[in-house]
Amino acid sequence: MKQGSMKRKKRVVPAGARRAAAAVGGLLCAMAVAALAVTDGGTGQAATPPSDDVRAVPVAAAETGLVCPMPAELEQPDVGDDQFSATPVGTTTSLTGVVLDGAEGEQPSLARLDGAQTGDLTGPLETGDAAAVREGPVSGARLLRVTPGGATFATGTVASVTTEGDLRGMVAGPCAAPAVEHWLVGGSTAVGSSGRLVLQNPGRTPATVTLEAWGASGPVALGSQSLVVVPPGEQVVTMLEAIAPDQSRLALRVTAEGGRVGAYVQHHRIEGLVPAGADLVVGGGAPARTMAVSGVVSTGEAVDDPHGPHLDLLAPGDRAGTASLAVLGPDGPVRLRGGEEVALEPGQVTTLPLGGLPEGTYTVVADADVPVVAGAAVDRKGTAADDAVIDDDPYDRAWLAGQAVPSAGALADGAVAVPADAAYGVTLSGVPEERDPEQIEDVEGSTEVALRGIGPDGAEAWTRSVDVPTGQTIEVPWAELSELGDTAAVVAEQPADEPGVVWSVRLADEAETSLFSVLAPTAPLAAGGDVSVRRVDAVG
């Protein structure tokens, strides 16, 4: 929908049908090109296909395994006195996994990294249905395995909750597909901060991982520590303060050879003796000229408040650039005083404070003239315990991953698994195609997003249609969602020919809502389908 046009609503086509059509269409094009390239006897002459020799060959989607984070843990010595211990209470960890829209095929399952199965997901996983699992307590890393058979979504979340001590917070992250490249924006190794880089290899061969790091002053020299070998079915933990010390800002690139790996950073920090937040820094979008961060929450902090939200940007190339920012709020675009344009030095992590925004939830869109990666941090204030040694109130921190902005014509569906005993809300923002600061305030139109909740038994628990105005950020709050029943996953589907919507889910512990995390959606699975194959004879 272009700027200034009349608002129009679109029927949301079922996700499985759209993805299958797209996959089959792409494969048909590839097969057609391959067929035209066939010649006889090296003559180089064009080929002519007979019209009656066409076969439909089924092409199944590949087996998928999502690697789940391990439970949060703190590597600290025992001081022998619970009052001064860094871990005075235990950590509770749960895993929620959901696979949707299946067909005939093997039941999805949970396994350890080494492949040993730990259990099946419950539910029939028939077409239009789902299978789900909730496991707790979790004692190690898990692999959510989905066999070919028509599943369109697979999503999982691991959440660790600690109510006191240095690790106080909700440390949550998604089960993600292993890959040969990950970009992690966030974390710190400054005084009081600690980062555990976790590399996971679910494959059957060793993976050689190369690490690159950038800080506020530029690239960080890692020396021999830049190469890590991850054995098959195992994980390797590297303390970032040991290889990249005294970095107030961090961005990492993880690349793997010999196999695909999972990668994330468990970060926590303290201010003196007061907990200041713990969360996972997870992979975000690869370098692009447009990036969005959804779920930035402002409580009306002052511009110079150290606990106000902030945005991190990195141009990892060798060219300087400029990024312009669009801040989409509950009432539309908001001007960020002094922050509409940000100068980017190559290889330096640039931090832009977002304090001074009115109270509300926002999405920040960065448009740059060089490829960038992005992330953000949001703090939430808690209350000191009655028996706390220091009266200062603790904070929790959520690290938000940058997302690619879907353009018109692109599929932008996704799903987020919701842990048990977690309050949650959904944040959605309509991203206008025109984001020039002088014109963005005049955008019109909206996108209709279909939300549905999947219960822990695999059945559809609820559905809801949400009209997302272009240029605005809206929330579906916990107060409304809590009345719809127990939910193990939220799925969003949106029209492919309307302005893009970026979204996220904010989680909070039901008993202590100041412990929170924000998750971006997991993309749909690749679809299989039939491919038409035609015999080709060369013209002699």
C-alpha cells in the first residue's frame, strides 16, 4: 500500500499455501533453467522438450533441528555465606516447544545435542493442527527436531528465572536453526559485566568457528582466541571478558566451517553489589541497509538516565556512513531530538541513548547508506528485598535483536513460544515504505495481522485479527491475552502485498513482573512441494 492511498484490508492467505507456492515456483524456475542448459553430444544446440513427457517429482523439505539455549548459570566461587553469595537462590529453567501445521510424518521430538532423544511433543500434528511440549526443569541444551512432513512453523523458548543474586533476571532466548553465520549485537565486558559466549554443534562433524569482535573504539584483536573448534554433539563456552576485556559495547560475528552451529551470549551485570540485569544476546539480522528493533519500552526516563533504553549500531565494513532513524510509537512517528541522523564510523559500535521518549512501546527503524547490524537494550526497575544488604533497587535488562524489515510482497510471518508461568504481550509496528523525516508523519493505511494462540495440548486456543496502522506501534497486552487461555505459542500471519509489520513478544515472570525479556519471532520453515520435470532432447 503506498503512502496516501485509501486503507484496504486483505484476506490473510494460509501460511502453508503461500510458502508451498513460493517454494514450488522457485524450484520450477530452477528446473526450467537447468533443462534449457541440456545439450546432446556437446553440439551446443538448443534443446526442445516433448510436450507429453512431464512428471511431477515430490521434493520434501529438509529435516530441521532448532538448537535451544542451555539453562542460565553463573560461574562464581562459593563464598560460604548465603547473605553475600552471588547465587543465594536457585534458578528455575523451562523449555516450551511448538510445531504447527503438520501433515503425515514422524512426531517432532526433543533431543540432547548429541542426538539422544529425550521425549516427543504431544499433539496429533495433523494438517492445520500442532504439537507442543513443555519441559522443566531443564538440565542441559536441547535440540527441537522436526522431520519432513509439512510442518510450517517450529518455535521454542528456553527461559531461566532467578529472583535474587547476580543472575537476577529472566534469561530467555529462542531455539534457533544452526547456521554458518551469526551476528550478535549487545553485551559488555566492562567492570561489573560478564558475557558467556556459547557455541553449540548439533552436527556429526567438528565445526571450526571464527570469531570477530567490535567495540566502541573499533575492531577488537582476539589473537589465537579467534578460532574455536566445537566437537560434534557438544558445546563450547568462552568467557568474553577473557578474550575481549574492558569493552563497554560489543558486537560479534560468528562464522563456522565444517558444520552449522548455534551461538548466543549469556550476559549479566552488577552495579556495585546490586544486580543490574541478565539476559541472552541472540542472533539478529545480517548486515543490511535497513534494520528494525521491536519492543523498545520507555517509562519516560530522562535523556541522560543510565537506565534509559539505548540503540547499538555497527557498520562492519570499511566505509563510514550515516543512519537515519524512524521511531514509531503508540501515536505515530516520534522525533528523537538530536538523533534523527547518526554518524557511523566503520568498525565502531555506536550507541544512541533513547531516553527522553514519552512513556510507551516503540520500534526503531534505522536506514543507513552502508550495511549495518543493530540491537537495543531496555531496563526495568525492581524492588529491593526486605533482607537485602543494600537498599538500592535492582534492575533487569532485556537485549533486543535487530530484524530485517519486510518489504511489500515479502512473507513476514513468524511464531514465538511462550513459557509456562509467564505473562506476555505482543508488540506490532507498521513500517511505512517512505520514512523520510519530513514525510513520515503523513503516512496512511494499515495492515491486518492474524494472530493465533496455540495451547500446550497443540490445539488452537484463540484467534484475533489486529489492524496495525502504518507508522504506529500497538500492543496486545497481557491483561487481554490472559483471558484467552493458556498459550504455548503465538503465531502472526500477514498479507504479503501490504506494508511490512515487525513484531515481538515481551515476556515477564508472573510472580515478579520486573523480570522480563523480549523475543523476536522465529521465521517459518522452508516448505517442500512437487516439481515438474520434463525430459529434454537436443536438436541435432
